[in-house]
Amino acid sequence: MGWTLSIQGNYFIAEQTGAVLNVIHDYPAKDIAVRKKYVDSTDYSFFHSNGGSELIIKEMARVAFSDITAKNGEFTTLEEFEDWVRCFTGSITYFIDEIENKLDTISINNSLANSNNHFDIPQSNTSLLLVASNENRKELIIRNDSQGNQKLYIGFNDPATLNNAVILSKNQIWIEDKFKGEIYGIWDGNGNGFARIEEKIT
């Protein structure tokens, strides 16, 4: 069974194909978050926001890219799919709890060691620029090191808001290896914490 995805107006439409019962999901596109289990995984899970929290769409847990098609031909390759998701919804992130258990063995550890730029951006409850655009960027890693349990909301447009789909709880990590533009952030409370940022450009 697979899924046919489309954006209709401001809505994300997912239609399951090959199922006994026809399942259709219809959510505002900005409320959709897409995550994959590992950095190099091609299995994706889809979430929707509900009153500030995220709920997994149970039928769309661990969907293989090979089972995903575009209704109007918006994407045909894995890279095009991830760009499509970033453009119309929020972004692709990873299941951080599983990654943190493998920090000594997976490529994130090497990326941190070999990063060329390091930034510590002070926590703020107003939108601020986290990272400037950089055409030479190969990989970006952001960790929310908030003073309390404040969440960090990440956006690709100014200003960042608490409606952004990329949400990091304390000590969670977000990894981006395609987008080269400006990235903005806002916390849901003040404090003396930081966004710990590593930018790999070589």
C-alpha cells in the first residue's frame, strides 16, 4: 500500500492507495511535520499539530519513499521529495531519541567534530536570526540548549513564530543538509539558554 500526496491550496492531502478502505488525510500544510528515523533512512513518518503538540498520523508511520507518489508530478526523486516537503510543510527532521543512542557510531558525531563554524545564539522569546544564508553549507546541526524546558521553534522566514513546524524540545537536535538560506528561531519563553549550532561548509 502506498500514499499519493498533494498540496491543494494551503492543505496537505494524503490519499492511501491499495488499502481495503480508502483513507484520506486533510490537514493545513503548515501543521504537517515529516520525520525520518535515521539520517540515511528512506522511511518517513508524518505528524500533525494539535494544540501546540504533535500527533503521529498512525497510518503514515514509517512510510517508505518507494510507496510515496505525487499527485501532480511534483517530485520523482528522493531529493525532490524532501525539497517538496520543506517548501510546503515544515521540514524533515529525525527521530532524535534513536539518534542520541548512537552518537558514538553514526555520522552526526563526525559532523560535529569536523564542522567549520560554531554559533551559540542566546535564548529569546522574540524572533531572531539563527544562521545566515550560506551557499557553501553542507550540513547544519542545531541543538536546543534552553535554560528550562522552553521549546525552540525554527522557521525559514522572518519572523519565526510559535506556529513553525520544526519544534525542538530541550536538548533535541535538528539536522539539515539541503537548505542553504536564512534560518530563524524563537523560544516559547525567555531564559539564559542557547541554540548550539554547528555549520559544516567543507
